[in-house]
Amino acid sequence: MAYTHHINESQAQGMDSTIILDPTLLRAAQRIYRTYCMLHPRSAKRPYGIAIHRKSHRGQLIFRHDPVLLPGECFVPTKQLEVEI
């Protein structure tokens, strides 16, 4: 059975502030976000952030305010990706 981690409202509010991440992890998240923006330039649907695995650097766009993270994943909010890009 897979363990999942739900982010509650107070944690989600804290996600709006800048989070210090491993630079390699942040670059991987930025690459995923940039690819999405290039492939969907006119998309009205803006992701809330990216759930990215700390070791494999594989990530998934998150389009909901209460993401479910798997073990080993961290959440990078879109605001942080846009600031860093």
C-alpha cells in the first residue's frame, strides 16, 4: 500500500513563501514548468506547482490547491518557479 502525504490548509498557505530547495531539484522543476509553458502557451489552466521526487527529479504538474505528495516528493509552487526563471 502506497503512503501519501496530504498538505493541509496551513501548509498550503506557507507554500506561497519562497522555499529553499536543492538547486538541482529546482532546475529540474523549472525545466518541467518551462516545457509545459512552451507546449501550452495559450492555456488558461495555470498549474499551482510541481510535485517532484527528490532523488529521481521526475515531476508532475499540480493543478489543485491540496496536492497529495508521495514519499520522497516535495512541492515547488509556481510562484517560486516563475521568480527563479
